[in-house]
Amino acid sequence: HIHSPQRRAVCRRTVDFDMLGSCSSAALRAVNVGIRAGRAAQLRLVHTMRPEPHSAASLMDIGTRRIFSEEHDIFRQSVRRFFQEEVAPYHTQWEKEGQVSREVWKKAGEQGLLGLCIPAEQGGIGGDLLSAAIVWEEQMYSNCTGPGFSLHSDIVMPYISHYGTPSQVQRFIPPLAAGTSIAAIAMTEPGAGSDLQGVRTYAKRDGSDWILNGNKVQRARLSAAERRF
């Protein structure tokens, strides 16, 4: 039972059906439309009654926070299972080896966990930012820092999606989304860290090639990557 202004508004739409016999068909249709609108309002209100984290038993409870939907909950269950089954059991060994396995990248691609916010017509998943946030959260909950999925999917791939030529998008995005290629990025310079406006490295065209000139002091995922940006 919902006690709220919205609920009372829905209740006021209740009609004495004994009086409908004398109504025109147009009036009946209007009544039906009003009833359906009231039911839709009830459903929307129920949907917004998802508990916030401070009201849940655990931060990891599925079905909390109004920003997420039932579709997000289903996706979260799948992502959580992926990290529990495909990442957590092997993470200690990966830490000893200094890198995660190539197989886990391919499995992540098969599960649709890479390139979530990249448009489907470019070869990505075509999801929303909340779906990407679910992958971030579930990796955090698993306490496994090895897989650099967020750098790959949410930093490198958007650069290509937004600024790449059509041929570059076609060449790079599908294998990155599939996990068959791993992306790396070189941003940090001696005089510029997270302040990308301070970057001094530049590219100069030389015939059909480009010459890069600059210094980089930190490269993320460089050892494992085939695609370096």
C-alpha cells in the first residue's frame, strides 16, 4: 500500500462503474486511459522505492539505489559472478606473475564487459554509464585490482570512438571490445600528470607517417598491450 500524494491522485481517478452504462464510447475510452495512467503512475512510484545504501543491510545488496533499474540488477548479478568465478580465484597467481592472463580479457569480452559505453554501431556494447559503473563497483567488491578493464574501456576506447577516423574505429574498436586486443595509454610526462592541458608531446606528419616527439614517464598496461595510445 502506498500512501502519498501520487497514490491519492490515483485513488481519485476511481470511477463508479454503475454509472458507465450511460457514458459514450469516447468517455469510456477516456476513463480507461485515466485508469491506465494511474496504474502506470503507481508502477513508477513503486520503482522509485528502491532503498538507498544507508537503508540496506549491506552496500553490496543488489536492488538498491534509485539510479539503477531491474535490468541493471540482472547485469550486476552477471558481473559479480564473473569476478567471483573468473578473477578472484586466480588473482594471487597473477600478482606473482605481474600480469593477468590473456584468457580473462577474452572472457570479459565474451561477457560483454568491455566497451560498455561505446556505440553498438562502432562495435561496442552500446550500454549506459551506469552499466560501466557496475563493472567498476563489482571489481572493487571483489578486491581484485589486476584487470585494467576501466582504463581499457572507459579511457582509451572513448578516445578512439570520439576522435578516431572511421577506419580507425573499424580497425580498433571491435577487437578491444572482444578482449582480443588490450589497450594501453601514455599520458604522464615530466611536467604533466593528470593535467592533460600541460602535455607537451606532439605528433608531426612526415609523408604518410607521423613522428612523435616528447617524453613519457608512466605508461599504463604497456607490457600487455597491443594497442598503445
